[in-house]
Amino acid sequence: MIKSTYAAPIIRNVLKDVYDIRRPDVTGTLKSVFIAETPSGKYVCKFNHPNLAVKNIEVSKIMLRHGICVPDIKIYNCGIRWLEVYPIIPGKTLYESIGLGLPEKEIKLVYTDIVDTFARMDKIDIAELKAKKYRSTHSVAKTNISDTNNPILATIFSGAVYLANHGANSDIGLYHCGITTKNTILNADGKFVGLIDLDEVAISDRSYAFAMMAAKYQQLGYDLTELIDYYEHTTKNKLNHKKIKIIAELVNAGKLLLFRDVKRKQK
């Protein structure tokens, strides 16, 4: 966890006119994100691993070039942890909106917009990504799980991610493998406007990345076949249905295991 006493002086040094610094209403497991308010607007300030921050600013530029709404990140060298800063995307997360009673019909419409955004990622050439570290999704998974849980679980899970990403070269691309309800932003009308948290944007197998997104759709009680059919109909690309369903089941079970491990450590 990044303490406020550590974060505040660094943020004030980067954003000179800050008048308020606080944690977001929905905090991640690492509690490394802060909201900074200035006269010119609100900014997200996230402390991250240096090489991960460098990769994130690169994938931010790549995604924006391809018309995918993600944060326009700037990074600052702050020693052991670097600081990612970007103007906040106005709105609420899908997670918050569901908690406030967003109807099922609207949730499903958001997911069709997410799938449309996912389809834009199909068009990205992985050669655009120059970063050497954290290019592949299993390396990101290992770092994230090491931070939130422990190195043993990280090695097990990252190994599984590595195996799950084997596929035909034509199915490998640059995808956001962390599209969750907490990383999806909606406007005041409940419409999809963008994705945040670019840690898990990395080179991966298309069906694996799709499964990582669809897992939450399934957890909400919906049939993930609906998403698969919509994607295949609109893009004419084929997905590995069996692989997606197996990975989605494993992801939901694995996240529950990791969540329980975090709670155990906090006791």
C-alpha cells in the first residue's frame, strides 16, 4: 500500500497547484492510486513499477492512435516507484453504476460497446510496441500477483497465463487483458466512454484476452456466448469458444482464491 504521507509531497511536486489529494471511492488492492484536484481539473495519480509505467505510456499512445479511449498518460521518475498522471475521464465505473442499479439491458449494451472497442485492438500490429519488459501478459500477471499476494502464487498463475497464451500467430495481438467493471468508465447517461488501468495491456492471444473480459460478464449471470456471437458477427473473426469458456471459469475461480488470500493476509 502507498501511504498518503509518501504520496502527497510527490504529487504536489508534479502538480504544483493541487489543493486536494484523496484516494478514489473504489480503491484497488494495492491502494496505489490517488485523485488530485487542481483549479484546471482532476487528475489520476498512480504509483507504479518503473518499467510498467514506461510500457503504459507507450500503450496509451498506441491505443489512442487507434481510436481507443484510454488515459493520455504522463510519467515521472520518483525513485523506486514512478508516478503515472492523467486527466480523469469524467464519469463512474461500470462497477459503481451496477451498484447504483444500472439495469441489465444497459449493462449488456455497455458490453457490446466494450466488444466493439476490443475489435479495434485486433487492428493493432504488435510491432508498434517497443517496450522490452512487460510486453507479454504473463509477465504483467506475475508482477501484479506478487504485489497483491505472494511470489509463489504469482509463479503458479503466471505459468498458467503463459500456457493459455499459446496460439496461432494470427491470433496474437496487443489487447487490454484487464477489462473489468472497475476499469470501464461510463458517462452520466450510463454509456461507455473509455477504459482505464493499462497495466494489463500486453501482447496476448485473442481468445485469452476476450475470456479475461468475458469472465465478469459470466460472473454477473449472463451467457458469455452472447458476447462471442456478437464479436464474431461484427468482425467476421473466429474465437476459440471452448478456450474462452474454460479460461473464464478458471479466471473467476482464481480471482476468488486470490481475493481470499488477500483477506487472510489482512487479518
